[in-house]
Amino acid sequence: EPAATGRDGDARGAGRDGIPLVHAVNVHKAFHGNEVLKGIDMDVRQGQVVCLLGPSGSGKTTFLRCINQLESIDGGRIWVDGDLMGYRDAGGRLHHLTDKQVAAQRREIGMVFQRFNLFPHMTVLANVMEAPVQVKGERKTEVKERAVQLLDRVGLAEKADAYPGQLSGGQQQRVAIARALAMQPKLMLFDEPTSALDPELVGEVLTVMRELAASGMTMIVVTHEMAFAREVADHVVFMDAGVVVEQGPPREVIGNPQHDRTRAFLSRMR
Ligand code: ADP
């Protein structure tokens, strides 16, 4: 049992015994022979916020999808909270998990997409209640109480009975965050959650994400919002062309990048 005193210099990063909640080793993924992830190593400790930065096409979304097993990996291993995700061994043999195992693991991981994908025919409250009731079989009365609290937390208590089409994009994305949180996940994945929004709506979503980070949620965030990454991330990973070019605290990776590719990317962002 390792000593729980471990500090790694990050603000909230020590976590439970310093054991990573996500432990990814040498992850490879190709689509039709096109290698998109070329050996990604990444650790995310409980309570950490990790931002994935990098140019379009560098593999950030694919990596997130691998963590959630929306994509299978061709090589390497990913553990989430100690559970090994499906993988392919050195002989090329797939080690599938059963559908039941995959479903159980996914229940623990919330994902927020660029597009909010709310159910248009359901009220906001019903959207937030849907998965805990249908997937987990929780009691409606308990779920409703939690859903109301979550809507309050994202500043949308008064929209409980509205339909998604009546909300702005920023409001819909906040509902999508509440919906993911309703499953009480141990990990939240965000895939460019503000990039489909009008600029004036970005701030309200980032505010909700900041509060979530401050509450201790473990988060992996693909984003082009440099100010958010700089202020909220404990750890920043810069990817390019399927590899991790550099990673570290934001004051290093964003404030004092060591690699030309990182510098070139950051200068385009400013
Ligand atoms: P990023 O999130 O950094 O923009 P992506 O992970 O979305 O990068 O994409 C990395 C590369 O993988 C891109 O070249 C993209 O076209 C390719 N890719 C992603 N998903 C698929 C897929 N399902 N089939 C084929 N190619 C894909």
C-alpha cells in the first residue's frame, strides 16, 4: 500500500493513494491502416482535470472515445479505476469484454460531446432523468430529486419543463452536462464542449465546468479554450499526429512550451 502523502505538485492531483483513475499505456489505434494513435501514454489521477490540446486530426477525440470504449484499441492497454478495457494482444487476438462489462464500465463514465444530442421530444427534466431510470433502474422519485438539484447546479432549475428546442445552445450543453452527472460518474469526458456554440454562450458552459472541476470531479477535456486549460487544468497534454508531444502543468506546456510543434500550435491559438 503506497503512502497517501504523495504530492505531485498539482493543485488537486494527489487523489486516492495517487493511483491513476485512468492509466493508458502505449495505446495504438488505426482506421483502415491509417494510424491515428501511435502509442499514447497518459495517467489521470482522481480529482485531476486534464486538458487535451492539439491541432485538428491529432487523435484527441479518438483517444477519448477509446477510454469510453466507443472505439476498440489495436495495441496497448487502458485501465479505468483498475478495470482493464478491451484490447488486442501481441498476437493480434482481441480480448473483448462482454457487452455487460462494457455497459457497466460506461455507466461510470460521463461524456459530453460537441453536439449536445438531447432527446428533442423530452423535457429537460426527463432528459436528465432518462439514463438513471432506464439504464440503472433507479427509482423515479430519487432520480427526480437529484435531477432537480443538478439542473439547479447548472443554473437551469427554471427550465426543467422546457424542451431542448426552446433553449439556447449554451443552455442545452449545460443540460447535457447535468444529464451526464445524473449517472453519478467517476470520470467525465468532454469533447470540445464549447466549439459548436456561439461565442457569447461559451462562458456559461465553461463556468459550469469550472465549478465541476472545483467540486473534485475527475475530468478529461478536449478543448481549444486556452484560458480554461491554463486556469483549470492540473495537467495539459499536447498531442500532434497521434503522439503526445509534451505534457505537464499548464504553466509549463502553455506558458513555456519546449517543442516547436507546441509553440507553433499555441501561436496559432492566440
Ligand atoms: P482530433 O480530435 O484531434 O481532431 P480525431 O481523433 O477526431 O482528431 O481524428 C484523428 C484522425 O482519425 C483524423 O484523421 C480522422 O479523420 C481519423 N478518424 C477518426 N475517426 C475515424 C473513423 N471512424 N474512421 C476513419 N477515420 C477516422
